[in-house]
Amino acid sequence: MTITDLMKQPSAWLAVGGGEGPVVSSRIRLARNVRDTAFPGWAGEEECDRLWKGIQPIVESLPCLKPSFSLAMESLDELQKQILFERHLISREHAEKKKGSGLVFRGDETLSAMVNEEDHLRLQGMRPGLSLRAIWEEVNQLDNEVEEQLRYAFSPKLGYLTACPTNVGTGMRASVMLHLPGMVLMNEIGPVIKGMGKIGLAVRGLWGEGTEAAGNMFQISNQMTLGDSEEQILTVIDQIVLELIDHERNARERLLERRETILRDHVGRAFGILANAHVLTSKEAMDLLSGLRLGIDLGILTSVSGRVVDELLLLTQPGHLQQIEDKALKPKERDRHRARLVREKLSAPPKRRGSRTANE
């Protein structure tokens, strides 16, 4: 499968027209390392390359990854890496790697393995909606199949040994992507983020650590893995996410009751700008599309398909946009092409088959 083939299908982290509400997707990552082998940050390029060539065929042959595909980082250009990053298949750190690093993934993108990122293996599962338990079953199976072929670096006292001390233990990072415009518009997101930190959870933007919440998208994840079992981590994340869903829905109801005019203006302005703009930055597009998504969820906006909005959330990203145009674009050029793409998508007549509208 090529990058062009990936562009023809929805991303696993964003199900196009997959549903309404605050929850966008769920993800689980496991950090694993091979016993008696230097971590990637300490190993030389040749040692990493030897490990990649040894691990890649093993992981690619695993039953739970079929049909599987492999991509070596050294064979990809910057644009191709950017697309993989935007689809949450690789991290920003992995995108900077070259010889000796790679990606093995299942065709539907729901299961994957980064090889020689910060750790020798980062096993990952993604699905739309709140689906941590289902993901854990698949990732755990992938982990077991890998462990039948490779000996992990493991301490009976500490658990799985990892390059970063915060991953020692289960090596698990469980996260849920949430769309929380209601709390943002009600100025309630700040205290929520502070509260998450107090109970050991991290709140990050759409693209992970160090990024802001573009499009009112927030990732909620555990910060530590030592001392807690996988079940305990999943239980905490599930409980907190359910509370956030209730909080967000309550905020949206209060917006409708107390600030309906302001809310309708927010949605209307978002549509007006997107439908007529000739220049749009990536962040501006994300923030305005968030307004459309909220309007569709609340039944305020009935002239736009939720499927179109979901498509645009991904297609307006820099890598995807340049792949669509089939050429490298400077930032200002991307802003013009992005605006044109959005205008065309919003003005196109809805598809009769397979599309989801706000009235469904």
C-alpha cells in the first residue's frame, strides 16, 4: 500500500460521518524493547538498521496485522512522512528518523507498529469512538504475537523497560480524542484541564505533546504507567471520559438555553467564512470546522453533511492538502488552496448514497 492508497480511505482516528457527539476516537500504545539491545537513542545507525531488518519481517508476518504493509523511513520524503503523522500512524519524532526506522501497519490503519522510534517497538491500536476495551483486546493480541518471536526487556520488579522513565511498567498509554467546543465556549475548559493534571492525566492538543487544541480537539491520556495495571489505567480513562462527555453535553445544553443567539451566530459565522474565504490557515480551518461540527451535532446546521466536515478536518492538513494538489506548496499557497478546497466541498451537492446529514 502506498501513501496515495492511504489517501483514498478514511483515517482510523477520524471515522468520516461516523457519528455525533464529543468522542472522536480512542488509541492505545505499548512501548516495548528487545532484550539485551541498546535503545534506539543509544544505538548507532547500523545497529538500528540491523534491528529494523530483523523486526520488520517478523511483525509484518503476524496474523493479527494481515493484510500488513511496511514503510521504511529512509524511503519516504518529508511530505509522505507528514501524511503519516497527520493520520496518527507515526509520531513527530519518528518522522525525523531515517535509516533503521520504519512502520508496519494493517491496511485499515487500526493496528500498527513503529520500529525504532524512541523505543524498539511502539505497538498502536486506534478506533473511532470510545472503544478502549476493544482496542486493548487487539493490541494485547498483537503484543502477545510479537513476544512469541522476540524477547522483551522486562524487569520482574519494574515491568517493561523503556527509553523514557514515565513509560516503565505496563508501557501503556491510553488516550481518547474529544471534541469539546461547549466547554470552551462556556469558558470551563481551563479548570477541567487543571483537574486532569491533579489526578495524573495529561491533556494535549490534536497532535500530541506540546500542541494546542486546534479545532477544540483534546487528547486525554494517562501520564504514568508504573504501579498501575492495564485494567486500572483503562478504567480510570473510561470513567473520566464519561464524566467529560456529560460535562460537554451539559455545556452544550446550557449554550442552547442561555446563549442561543450567540451560539447560532458562532455556527453561522463559521459557515459564512468557510464557504466564502479565499485564504485559510490550517488552525483557522480547524477552529471553524469545529463550529460546523458543533452546529451539526446540535441540529442548528442542516445544510452541511457531517461527512463533509469530517473529510475536511483531515484533507485540510498541510500534508494531505499538498498530496491532493500533487506538488509542494509554500505556506501562503497552502492557505489559498485550502480555502478553495473548503469552498468546493461545502458547495458540492450532498451524495445520495452513503452520506450522513444532520437530519439523519
